[in-house]
Amino acid sequence: MHRLNTFILVSVLFAFASPAKAQESQRPFSQCMAVAQALPGASYANLTPDDLDLRADTVAAGSGEVEIAFAGHSTYVITTPGGVTIATDFNGWAGRVAAPDVVTMNKAHSSHFTLSPDERIDHVLRGWNFDGTPADHDVVVEDVYVRNVTTDIRNFGAMEPDGNSIFIFEVADLCIGHLGHLHHPLEDRHFAQIGRLDIVMVPVDGGLTLSHTAMTGIAQRLQSSILLPMHRRGAPLSSFIEMMGDKFATDFVNEDSFTVSARTLPRRPTILVLKGI
């Protein structure tokens, strides 16, 4: 009888559990997620094999190298060790890749999205929802986990809530972030949701998104090992580099792509300027 009562109690509690909690329990484990120390009551997650929502063969692929190629404006193409191709701020054209497996988009300008993506693209992840609700992506494709953190966006002078997304790509023990068309400084809650970023793609136009002062402040707080400039319009890149300070090295590369692994990240934070930027 005691066991029956216990079963009934547990069943009732489960039935009335918060939908948000239920949804959260289904999310893949994020190795890059960290909670800002400034937030009260914060606790850090520990990785256990049961937390991973990935097949054994995809986990094995996580130890390889990732290729990152600049494809123009705010579009980088990420190729995972498992061969998955991802194009950021995809506007219908992604350099060498005709139809990436995954594309992310933001809607600040038409150069950051397309309303008619190639039908061969399996995963089209928009950084906004047409109904105005926050976009919420938690997608595992082979050896990569893609998630997003929404931010607000300027719309005819006013701020539209959740109109932009910062996308995070977790692959090969690397945390790779794309800030999108960021229009305001990040709050502690944003940094907490983003977590660790080993590599970050940062708009450096100096005004269409954010001023160099504001953008360098965000980049410095993220403390990523590699910073990849993008969206280079307006203010000179040299201004952004100078404001980043002496803690960051600068490497101009005469190629439009590079390969990287968790083991080959530079010890000194580096602004990596690929050919074409």
C-alpha cells in the first residue's frame, strides 16, 4: 500500500511539472554553458556520459579539426570533423558550399538572410520568429550542437525584442559563437546563456551594429582564444584592433580559411583576419 501511495504521489507531481522544466530536461547537454559568477545562486553543470544527447560515433568525431572559412560579409562556413557544413547569417550564397547542411540567419538586412533558401538545406535556423516570439533552437546534427541566445534589434528607430540571435556551435570540444547583427550591449544574463566561447565572430563596422567601444567591451569580456572579424563596413578595422588592446595578438592570414582544434587554440587571444575580410 505504501508503494502504491508513493507511485500515485510521484505521478501527480510529474503531471503538474512545469512545461519549461520538462522542455529543459530534453535539451542536449551544453559543454560551453557557464553561468556568470556575478549571478546569485549560480551553480556549474558537470558533464556525465548520460547528459550527452549524441550517438557514440558522433562523440568520437569530436576530437578532430574544424575548418572555418570566410564566405563574405557576415557569413562564415564551418565544416565539422564529421563533414557537416554550417553557414552563418546565410543570404543564399555561401562561398564554396552550394547547399550547407545547416544555415543560420538574422534579419537586420537582406544580406543576412533569405526567405527562399535552397530546398536541399536540411536545417534552416532563423534568429527570429515571424510571430514576434523568441526563436529557440536546440539542434543536434551529427557531431555538432547548435543553439541560440536572442537579443533585441533596431527596427525603424525602436528596439524589437528578440529580433536577432547569437548562435553557438558546439563541436569537437570547441565553443564557436556568431554575434549576428548585434544592436545593444549584452547583459549578465546574455553572457550566462552564451557560456564559454573559444572562437567568436564579431561585427566590426563600428556603428551599423555597435560602436567599436561597445563591441570591444563585449569581445574583451568573452575572452575568446580566437576573434574573427566580420561585417566590415564603416570604421576601419585598425581602429577595432587598436581598441582591443595589447592582450590580443593580431594575425593577418593570406588564406580565406583555417583549421583549428581544441588543442591548437592559441595561448594568447588572437584577432585572426582571414583573406577577404
